[in-house]
Amino acid sequence: MQPLPLPALHASHAGTWLREANGETRECSKGEAVMAAADTPLLLMNAPLVASRLGYPDLSGLDVLELFAFVHPAKFCVPTPRGLAHALDLQEPQNDAAVPALLQAAAGALVAACERAEWREREGAWSALQSLARLRWPWAQVLAPHIRKPERAERWLFTRLPEWEETPDRPQPAQVLIEEPEIKAHLERLTGEGAERREGQRHFAAGAGGVFAPRDARRRPHVLLAQAGTGIGKTLGYLAPASLWAAKAGGTVWVSTYTKNLQRQLRRESGRAWPSLRDDGSPPVVVRKGRENYLCLLNLEDALQGGFAGRPAILAHLVARWAAYSQDGDMIGGDLPGWLGTLFRKRGIAALTDQRGECVYAGCPHYRKCFIERSARAAAQADLVIANHALVMVNAARGRDQGGRPTRIVFDEGHHVFDAADSTFSAALTGQEAIELRRWIVGPERGARGRRRGLAARLADIASYDDAGGLAIEAAVRAAQDLPSDGWLGRLAEGAPLGPVESLLAQVRAVTYARDESGQEAGYGIETETAQLPGELVEAALIAAQALAAIRQPLMKLGGRLEAVIEAGPDWLDAAGRARIEGARHSLGWRIDLLAAWEALLGRLGGPADPNFVDWLAVDRNDAREFDVGIHRHWLDPMQPFAKVVLEPAHGIMLTSATLTDRGEEGPDWAHAIARSGAAHLDLVPGQLEAASPFDYAARAEVLIVTDIGRGDLPALAGAYARLIEASDGGVLGLFTAIRRMRAVHGRIADRLARGGLPLYAQHVDPIDTGTLTDIFRDDPRASLLGTDALRDGVDVPGRSLRCVVMESVPWPRPTILHRARRAAAAAALDGGAQRHDDRIIRARLAQAFGRLIRTREDSGHFVLLSPAFPTRLRSAFPEGTPILRVTLDEALQRVAKGVGAAHRDNTDSIAESQQT
Ligand code: SF4
């Protein structure tokens, strides 16, 4: 295996290195590197990242990651030199200067892999390469001599994928009771012989079993709230009764999570309770996601056949390579490398999924091979479905198949159920939403590429068979011309809106700019409440509501006609045709509901406010660039619709989390956790369970409140981050409440740290998706990562890679209109309720952020808060017994450099003293 003799380039925050084809590596200037890349194609890794480091956005070359994606599709690789070396069994580069040689070695190894007889991913490679050569993919020429032409023509992807089988509906689950002794015995089997017996876990598992008991009355599900401290082993704790029940009752248990990390962990742990396949070949455990996550084969076929051009077309061929080897076709968080989309600067991935609900179901030639249909069918037969909160709620609210709706659900990461319900049950009439609806009805606008088609094309056969249906389609298409069209944002800014909905949005925009007093300077979103609206806006809302009704009415008529066609059952309507019309009826149904929700929202403008809802106008902006304008409506208490839609039809529900209850100064606040579960809306009193964490927080963690970094002092903040990262020798997770500040801090310190061999990555700075950033962070114990909210929950990095969490300030809630309304409701319900409301939010955020630090019994580390003002009442956010110290930055640096155990031993007395202050 020879290194590939091509020049190679590497750029980091510490500098830039070039290596000749067969020569030496030398450090060079950014300008020199850019010139070299313009002259001849260079080997590099992650072109967009190198481009951003060089400040030259148009950089291109022979990206080793693209080669990796071609040679080993669906294989995991952390997209760093170190990660690449691990994935290919090469020696890790010791420093930046060694990276260009690694790139040559890695490219050589990948090319050599194509020549080996045992190359697992050979099938389809030669044909794909021919197409990629026509698209002038730079690697095609390099690879061509190494991939031999197969003796027989290769099967096309669409013929190679297996078909799913139609299966009969599963019978109702049997009514069974599972007893505590059998749960505990089963738990012991699952944890394995010789495993340490964890009392917290046994107690938790026994309690969770009650959720699966038969229900005594309609609308009276068993509801259990379980606070499970980190490390008790709650996953197996609920999988033990869940798997027992599924086996005895023949039913399906859904486990819903908030993060993809936990989904992955659940998939792994479920392997203890279930085999990967049953005797009949079906999977007992299925991961189910929203349809927009999966590859749509029809969109892919269109992209491969000319629907995409240039770089997106190359991406489509690499995705086709992956699709043949993918476990389940999941493009977002599945086995498609998260970095692949970013190499192509995000263009293309979304267009290959079914983002807009344009699926034609049985009318699609790939229906029987479709990943989405396969996963939905597998889920209906599964013992365990792993899903996310949003999907479970959407499924309960408007699932296609009543029978397949979940009735036994464990909401893990239960502290997020409120937020998930908040967004699922909200409504927003915005320009982006409205233009999506227009495209779904009318089809894409002129000049758009791709197969996207409107209602008339999708239902052409109905229109020709059923006159009334045809007329309804025509009427809907005509009426939908009143929705916003391409260029609407520009027209709004110029004061020249087209049609009634754009006119309304122009009014919304004008009023929002006139009234917002909070966010104009920052360049981010601005908003204003819907009170005292000017007459022009109210009038525009009335006209827009009429226009929306004019779209909804023919859609309803069409829904009726589709039903009639199914009932009449004409000769040409076979099972596949029926399934397609059922599919169309379903997607029509939820568009009708959407229009009705918009009309209701508009109907209220100018009238008295509905106390159940909070409405506001908003202009969404990013770096002062507008990207959406609209009217929003949220439930004041989203657990009200949650109770109706999810709880009421269920038989057993459990909400569990390490931070389910707020821990105020008086201890856990169960009353609030119960109110947040939605159970009160059904007059239910949920069961409660608590299992404390077995971790020794007193010895393994320290909270340091740094008192000498002034609020708003950016140079001091950046300096503090840099010095803390140096003191801890990397392994720092830095959390920010504002992207702008995070970028500024990163910009000031990344070069300095890189020169010391401490790589620093950041969300919203590096062109890398969050999941991949976390993989990079996990893989390199000297790396540090800066980020915002998504990282507070999504990072699960056990071990040394994460040994210090630094928060820039106390995470106060943003004073949005929605927050203000909920705060006011809390104040009205209780004396001092407003402050308690805010405190709960802050404590929850602190607890989640702190929770990143100690993931296993062996973990230890510091939690640093750079805030001179930290009210004592917030201390209870941290686990009981955790030492909390107020210190200067210098003291904090000393403690971080020493590590927790040492610092703790030396200073037990001073800690005790400081805790009393
Ligand atoms: S059935 Fe629908 S989602 Fe599946 S491939 Fe066909 S059009 Fe795409």
C-alpha cells in the first residue's frame, strides 16, 4: 500500500502545511496555499473547513473524505486526521505538520482497498464511477485504473434493494400483569451474570412495571413520573418490564427520546433484551423517525437522472452508493456520515428526502422498496419502537394508521416533553410555511429543477375519472395562487407584496419593526405581541383568511371525492391504487387542518385575546438577514393538547429523566412535575418514583463560580476561556447563551490554542454539523468544543474527553413574549410565582449542563460558571453534596489544572467553609 503521490494541503488554526507529491512537508502562508490549490488539485480533508481556515471560500481539490464516502459508504469515520487514521488503521499523525503525509497515506490506502478481492462495498462501484466521471468528479480519474469492470453488468440500486413484505395487522395486545419478582429476575438476566446489583435500578424497574398493567377505565391511563439519577441504569430499568410485557402481551412498547445519542444507546442496550432478528427474519426493535429523515428513492432517482447538476449531482451518486449499504436509509443521524452533506455545503441532502409530503405512495415505482414504508411496517410488528418526542406526538395527533398508534410509551429525557409538546401543538402562519403549501398544491415555480409536482399532476388519474374531483383540484390550484411565491421576502422589503397573504405579511413585518424594543440591534429575530393592532393589519388578516378559506374548501371537496372513489371501487382501482388514494387523503387531511388553524389564528387578530393561547408577530433574522415573517400561536399550557392527544388514548405512560423535578431549596418539586406532565388535565394523579444517583459527586465534581469576570467584558471572557482550556489541557465543553459572543470568543482564542496543540471547535463557526462536532470532541481528549443550547443536552461524552464544562454566564431565560406570558400566568397562580418560574428554568439548564460532566462512576471534573452574580437559591440545581466554591479566575485555574480529586483532598476545609457563605 503506497501513499498516493499527489501534493497535499492541511490548514488548521495553527498554520498551513503543504507537501509535494513525493517530497517534503513545509509550512507556508495562506496565500501560497491558495495559489497552489488554484494551480493543481491538492489532496485535502474537508474542503469547506480548509476553505474557512484559509479564508478562501471557493477552494476545491481532491477531498479524502469524498473518497472515503465512495470506497466505504455507511462506514463510520470521525472527519479529522486522527479519526481518518483510526478508520483506516493508519498511524495517528503526531502534529499538524504530519497531516499532509497522512492524507497521502490515507488516499493510497483507500485506492488500494478497491483492488482487494475482499472489498465489501465493490458492488455498484464501477457503474457509479462511470457516472461520476461524466460529472467530472476529481477522484474519478484517480480511481479508474483501480476498479475493474465487473464481468456481468451490475444491478442498479433500485433493483438491488430488498422489498418489504405486506403483513397482517397485529392483534390487540393481551391483558397481562407482570409481577415484581419476574421483573427483577428478568433485569438480572439482562444486566448479566456477575454484574453488580444496583438497588436503585431494581426499584426503578419494579415501579416501571406498573405502567404495563391493564387499564381500568377509558381515558385513565397509568401514568408514572420517575426521577432517575444519572448512573442508576434506567434504560435497562425500563427495558426489563417493557420486554417482558411485549413478550407476554404480544404488544409494542414505544420509547421516545429527545436526543439522537440516547436513541443510539437504546438501540445498543435493547440488544440485551431482544435478538437483532426474530426467527421469521423480522426485526423486534425498530428505530422510527419522521419521514423527512429518510432517503426518498424517487427523489434520488430523479437526482441521478438529471434532476441535479454539478456538485449536488456528485453528492446524489455518493448517496446512492450509501443507500445500497445503509441499514435503514436514515440520512439524518443514521449511518450516512453527518459530514457528507457539509462537504457539499448542504446543497442536496434535504432535496433527497421527502421534506414536503409529496410522496405518491403506491403510485411510486419504488414503493415496495421505500425505506420509509419499510420502517413504518416494521414498527407495526415490532416489540420495541425507538422514536423521538416530536414523532410520537405527531403520530398520535395525525398518524396515518389508527391501529399503529402507540399506547404504551416511555418518554425518556422526559424533561423535554413540555418543549416538544410546545412546538408540536403550535401554529405558525409564516411566509415559509405558506410557500411550502403553495408548492404542494400548485407545484414548483418555473425554472425549478427536480421532479416536484403539484396536486394536479399527482392526482391526474383521479381528475380524469371523477369530474367533481378534477374540478376541485382546479379550484384549489387557482385559489393557491393567492399564497406567497418565490421572491416574497424581497417584495415585502420593497413594499410591493403580491396577493392577500403577502400583503398581510407586509403589514406584520411593518408592525413588528415599529414595535419591537428588544432585538433590533442584535440582528436576530424580533417580535411583538398581537395587542392594539392597527386597523390595516386586522383588515389584511380578514382578507387573507378569506383567501385561505377559498383554498381549504375545494381541498375538503377533493377529500370527499377521494373517499367516494375508494368506496365506489372502480375496476382500475387495485390495492396499490387504493393505498395511494388513502395516502393522498391523509396528506390532504393535515393540509386542511393546517389551513383551518391559520384561519382561526387570523380570526382572533384584533379581537379579545384567548387566555389559552399566546399569539405574536415575528420577523426571523440571522445576522440581520431576514428569512421568515409571520404570526405565531402557542398554547399557554401545551400539556393540555398533549393530555388529550397522547395521554387520553394511551394505556400506560412513563416520563423519566434525571431532571424531571426541579430541586428548589426545599427539595424536589413534585407538584410542578405533575403539572408539567399533563395528567391534571385528565384529573389523574400520576405515580411517583425516585431513584438517587449512585455517583459520588462530592468527591468527583466541583462547581467553581468565578467572580472576577465582569459581565459584558469580552476580552476578559475570551481570556478566561483560553486559560481554562489550557489549564485543563483541552477536554472543555464551553456553553454560551448567545451565538455572537461564542463566535467572538472563538475568533480571539482558536489560533493561540491551536499553536499549543489544543484544537478548538465551535458550532456555527466550523462548517460541520453538531453530531459530527461531538464525534470529533469525543475522539480527541485534547480537543475542546464551544456551543449553544443544543450541546447542553446532546453531548454524551463519558471519560476523559470531557473533564470541564464552562458556562459563560447564568442561563437566564430569554425575555420573549411567550416567556413573559407563562411567567405572568405563574405569577397569577402563586405569590412569588414569577421568580419561581424563572428559577426553575435556570436550574433546569444548569442541571442539564452539569449533567454532561459526570456520565460514569469513573468520570470527574469541574463545572465553571463565569458569573459574579450567582444567586444562592440556584445552588440546588447541582446534585446534593457537590462542592460549590466562589473563586477568582486564578484560583479556578489552579483547581482545574490540579484535577478534581487532588483539589478536593487539599481543600476539603475551605470547601465546607465556602458552602456556608
Ligand atoms: S414511496 Fe414516497 S417516500 Fe418512498 S420512495 Fe416513493 S415517493 Fe419517495
